[in-house]
Amino acid sequence: GAGVSQSPSNKVTEKGKDVELRCDPISGHTALYWYRQSLGQGLEFLIYFQGNSAPDKSGLPSDRFSAERTGGSVSTLTIQRTQQEDSAVYLCASSLPRSGSWETQYFGPGTRLLVL
Amino acid sequence: AQKITQTQPGMFVQEKEAVTLDCTYDTSDQSYGLFWYKQPSSGEMIFLIYQGSYDEQNATEGRYSLNFQKARKSANLVISASQLGDSAMYFCAMTRMIQGAQKLVFGQGTRLTINP
């Protein structure tokens, strides 16, 4: 079946502009995760959705970052008033939680964001 | 806090040789999952292998095996009969459960280069 898809694959924007990054998880996966990969910080957790709810937003770097998920499927990560330090690869992953077991997260190809 | 350490920033191996990528972890949790992901130059994170902390046998998946030594808190990845296509970044990761989310904490990665 289809894997996790993300769009756009690349995004170049000017400082101060807003950007939206989209993630389409594997069909049937109820859990969805956003991570950020940057040279200085490595891979870091941003936010998690179980269904449409996000019980843990502690990883979002600032209040300029927000995310939503609708219909238990597609998720959008929005960065307002982008800054140069937001330049990174944004990775989305989805998983199917299983009781009593650690779940495997499957990643999309990422969105490479460059803020000029 | 959980921490993953990968001490080999880069490794160079001849094709067809076996290679071991090191991973040590630090956690006070009794139950956790350990994962290895491969990230080729295309950027996608590809799941390779998983080991649960209570699993007594080392995990194997084709040419990949995980050498899990719980007392030493190490989870090394062994790739047998390396191939040119194995050249990539490899990340060791640990899950921790926070507010229902199985967050992945990643190491800094090891860049593996397979020489013909």
C-alpha cells in the first residue's frame, strides 16, 4: 500500500512569510507524528496526534508553530512569520498503536524548508 | 532524560564485509523500544529493525540484526554482507511513552559508506 506522503517536497520562502506543510499518513494509521531534522539539533520531536487530538504539544519550538489534523487523516503543520532558524527538513511519521507493544513509526520523505 | 549515543560519525567498509554500528542509550525506564532507521541521500527515514526491552532474543530482519545487551545499555546494528546500496545515514532511536505518545528520541547518526 501507499506510504506516508508529504507536500511540498521542497519549499523556499522569505523570512516573515507563513508556510503550510502537509502530511498524508498511511491509511488506517491513527497516530501521526511530526519531527524536525536540522544540522544543529539533529532529529527532534515536534507534535503528536492520536486521531484528531494533540495531547502533547510540548515539542513545538514556539507559538509560531501550530498543527492540526482533520478527519483522523491529513495533518498540516503551519509556521507563521518564518525565521531563518526554521530552515530544516520536516518529517512526518504515522503508526498503528498496538496494545502492549511498541509501535513502529513509518516516515514520509520530508519537506525541505529553506527560509531566506 | 533519555539519551541515545552513536559514537561513530562515519564508517567506511568494503563491499560484502559485515559492519557493526554502535548505539548506547541511557534511560531510567524499565520498558522501552529500540529502533534503527536508514536515511539515504533521498532523505526518507526507512525502518530497519526493532527490539523491545523485554525481548530476550536479538531481533533479526534479513541482513540486519540487533545486538542487544541490556546490562550494557547497548543496541548495536549488525549488517551482514554489506552492499553498495547500504551507503546511507543510520539512526538509532528509543521510544518513550509520554501522554500516550510513543516519542522517538534519536542519536546523531552514523554515516556508512560502502566501498566497491
